[in-house]
Amino acid sequence: MKSIDELLPLANYTANGAMMDDYFDRCSRDKMQHVTNSIHALLTGDDPREPAENGILHLFWELRQDALRFDFPEHIYKRFVNSIRATFKGFAEERIYYRTNSIAPLPVYLLNREATSGVLPYCDYLLLQKEYRQLPDEIIDHPHIKRVQTICCLMIGIHNDIVSLPKELHREGDTMNLVKVLQQEYQIPVQEAYMKALELHDNYLKEFLLLQDYLPPFDHWQNMVYDYIRDLGVMVSGVYAWHINDTSRYVNGGYVEGEYVSGNKL
């Protein structure tokens, strides 16, 4: 990137994202939607007021202030903010299943997990790296590129589910896990569902590699688009390395109880 300051908004999102699902475990779907709208208003500047409390909303207000301090291309910032909103919308939909200790059908799970993996904002932020910020919107919005981004979201979500499984098997309410979903979907033992989850991941990986090798023609942007997709793959590998090397978050007992109680404090 052009300066270390360009990493500050992403660092803010990363720190927040790592605790969001835990913090809001006790939040209802309706309240989560309200929180989502409040955060979006702060990120867009529709609500320019600095939150009084030094809590979650204040952190997202700070994210925007950091973004305003450098030449953040407006079209990329809008993508980043909209992707954050999509992530929180996914959190809201998951509340339905968490609060009732129920397991979603596979298509519903995949739709939500694409959002709640929290990866799409990183796919957008990667456009600030190297010279990818030059890529026109019509290329980033191309169905081929959008599908590659979706696969990144799902692969990282599956990584998370697999490494989190030991702790989530022992905790009521942790129902949005692919292994649990497949176990219910096919009425199979957990060991078989685990293998099916690995198979689904590997199929996504094969699709990613195929789409990388069979890009549509993008004229003089071709090499840059290929490099962007390659770096998305580096991102996926990096997150996987974090998942398997973390010795506290992704182990049995490695969780915190949700702190959200009411709308009085965020």
C-alpha cells in the first residue's frame, strides 16, 4: 500500500470483526438489524456525530475518521462499507438459529456463511494493494470475479467451522457450523459430516483454481486481474494459517460469553 495509514481502517474492522459474533450472541435479529443500520450510518457519514461511549459504535466512527485521513478512493470505500453492512446483515439472520438452538438447512447456511465469514470486506480492501485500485468497477462487478470472491468467503468460513468444531460441539447455540448442518441435512454421524465438509471445501478450492485459469478476456487489464485473484488466494491461505496456529480461540472452551444484553450499551 502507499502508507501504513491505509491499513488503519482494515485493522479496525479486523479487531471488531474478531469479537462481533461473540459480543452479539444474545442479541435478537431485530436489534442486530438496528445495530447494523447504526454502524452503516456512521461509516457512510450519514450520522456524523461522534458516539459518546467508547464502545463498538465509537470504533466504527473511528474507522471512518481513519479513512478520511488518506486518499481512500471513494468507489472502493463504498464497496468496503457495503460489504461490512452485508456481514452484519448475515449476523442478524444467524440470530434466528442461535437463539432457538436450531440448525439451518444447507442452502440457508451457505447464504449466511458467505456474509458472516466476514471475508468480503477484505476482498474489497485488497483493491488498495499494489495497483488494483485502478481496476474499473465493471471488472470487479463481473460475475466471474464476484464468484471468485464468494468462494473465498465460503472457504474461509469452512476453515473456521472445521477448526472451531471441537468447541462448538460442546456449546449450545453454536448451530451455524457446516459440520452440524451437514449432519442434519443428510442424517449422518458427525464423523461422516466432517468428511463431507472437507469435500465441499475441496470442491470450492478446485472451482477457485479453475476460475483463476479460465478468466474471461479483460483486455489490457488481464494480467492485473489474474494477480488480484492470485492475491485473493494468498489471503485465503493466510487466514487458514491463522486458524490452525491460534492456540486459544479455536479450541474447546476458547470462547467468551456474549456481552450484549440490551440496547443501552454498545
